[in-house]
Amino acid sequence: MLVGTICEASHVPLSKWLLAFYLLIASKNGVAAFEIHRTLSVTQQTAWFMMHRMMHRIREAMKLSPAAPLLANTTIAADETYIGGAEKNTHADKRDPKVAGRHHPTTPVFTLIDAQTGEARSQIVPNVNGDTRFVYSRGQVGGRRLMYRSAATS
């Protein structure tokens, strides 16, 4: 019954695997291996092993089945943001002396949100301009209804 699954060749009981799946799926922000360790009464090493296997398979499944385009008959909101921040906000051990006093490089992220379902798709982009928005949006939106919305200017 377990052959060909992520539970194969594991000494962890199936009941603990199923509980770990439930914890992973039911959590809004993900679950740490230490939480699996505490909740399921397994060792930290076993919890890490279980989480590693589950996340590896989830990543594989996401690569194999690309997401379907967002609905064409709904309003799609598009916006961008920049991830990163000032060097002064990083931990002292991780600060780069070369950028001290200057702004730390940020990464632009472009996001599309289906206003009806709330489904969001985000992607790191090289820059945020009209061409980048168009190329990414064309592959994600199943029709012509696209609304660009950005209240703030930065």
C-alpha cells in the first residue's frame, strides 16, 4: 500500500504521516519540523525527514502541473512590490560593509490577484515596467479583462 508513495521505506507509522500531512495542509503559514516533532511525538530528525519528503514532493507536483490561467470573466488586479530593505535593518552579523549607509538592493515582485476568488500569483521579475507586466500577465490571464491597480507611487 505504501510502495511508490513518500511513505515508502520509512519506519514512521502511516498514522503519523497522515497527521503530518494534515498539519501541513491545515496551517496557514506552513509548519516547522519542530512543531511536527512536538505534536506527533517523534524525534526532531524524523520530523525533519518527514517535512523534507513532503515539501520535495509538493515542489515536484507544482513543477509538473502548471497552474491554469486565472478566470477570464473576472476582474484581475495587478500590482508590484519590492522585497528587501535598508542595510541598517539587517542583523549586525549579516551586514555587508560595502553597502553600509546606502540602500540595500531590493527584488521586484509582480502579483496578479483574481478579485472574485482571491487567488494570487506572484513572480520575481527583472524589472517592473509595461513590457514585464504584459509578458507575465499574458501567460497568467485567460482573457482580456485585466485591471492594473496601484494606489501608491514609490
